[in-house]
Amino acid sequence: MSILDNFAVPGQVAIVTGAGRGLGAATAVALAEAGADVLISARTAEQLEVVAEQVRATGRRAVVVPADLSDLDAVAGLAQTAFDEFGRLDTIVNNVGGTFPRAFMDTSPRFLTEAFNFNVATAHALTRAAVPLMLKSPDGQQSVVTISSMMGRTADRGYVAYGTAKAALAHWTRLAAADLAPRIRVNGIYVGSIMTSALEFVAGQPEMMNQMETRTPLGRVGDPDDIAAAVLYLASAAGKYVTGKLVEVDGGIQEPNLSLGMPDVVG
């Protein structure tokens, strides 16, 4: 047996949320290429169908579930749908999330609560619904991967809602790992600056791109496949001795690499 075989997930079943584009889409295709059937969900059906065709091109099955994943009942329901469609459930990738930056005084308690719900409560709702179904699989290779952010471990102006939610998601990952060991591994990724639609506004502004790249030790913005590869490691037997950990896939940054130029608070 080759060490490379540990990165394969033949016959397994994964759910990837926020899979219509960006990190979720790349992750769904990577898991399919490694042998998994995939349920993908996001708000926009047309985007999901494009990703589903890429999954099917690998020879694996894809189930498309358009849904508003801020609805906790909807996101929890994905677990049973996947089990009903495929007969098993092995991997959950909690990718849905995100929150726009806002100045501190523009961040209402409601906005903070919504950020927490969208980034943390969604992951909890889906994982909680999935656990009883994952435990039905006998091989002990079940895993959960959460997508956090480097803003969950660093600080800059404008991220009090987003950064707080992603920090909470990271610690939820550690706590869930303790609760679900040894049967289900739970790990996460601190994601750095990745060229997805969220950074399109930066891509068209050379000065901002230069700032982001020069402040990143590896000198470039990441690619969605950089994250997908890390997810595959954590979800496969290659990561079978890893749980409760957050992997930093961020080009080596130790502090934010793009200033939003938020002004000082004045009275």
C-alpha cells in the first residue's frame, strides 16, 4: 500500500456547504476526485449545477440541494438527505459562513448575533444532525472539517463580528472534537487570503493586491485548491491521527495583510 492511498476516500459520502463557488466548490470536486460521492448545498441552484457536473465528470455522484443555509432547520436537514440518497455519511465540511466587515460603531448587537449564527450555529446544527448517521458507518473514518479564518486568530479594524464568529468556530471545533472522540474526528482550517469572489474587489485594484501579496510571506494570494487539499488531508485516512486541531493555510501570515482603512473613533 502506498502512502498516497491514505489520501483516497473511495465510496465515502461527504456534505459540503457553501459549495456553489470558491472554497466549497473546489472542496467538493477534490473529494470527488479522491473517490467520494458528494451532497452540495448553497443558495444558488445554477452555481451548484455547474459544480455537480464537475463532480460527475470524476465518475462520482452529486446531489444538489439549493437552500438558504442560514436557516438552521434547512442546514440540519442536509444530513438526512445525504444518508437517504447515498446510504451512509462520512464527512461534513462546514464551509458556509462569512460576514461583511463593518466599523465597530456600525456593528449592532443584531449584526454580531447574525454573524455568530451564520458561522457557528450552522456548523453545530448540521454536525449535530449528522452524528447519529455517521456513527452507523463501521469503519471509523468519519470526520468533520470546519472552515475558519485567520481573522479568528488575529486582529484588525472592521472585523469585530466576522473575527469573533470565526474565533468561536475555531474553539467550537476543539470542543466538538473532545465531545465526539474517538469515533468522529473534528478539525478546522484557518484560511488566509484566497482568490475567490470575496476578493474580486481587490483583484481589480493593483495597489491593494500588491499590499496583500507583499505582506504575505509566500508572496501570493492563495488558490481554492490550497484549501481543498487541506480538507482532503483532514477528511481522509492521511489525517487519521489528527483531531481538535486548526491547520493554518494562509501563506505564512501572522497579522492581517490588507488594511481596510477604518478611521479612529472620534467623540
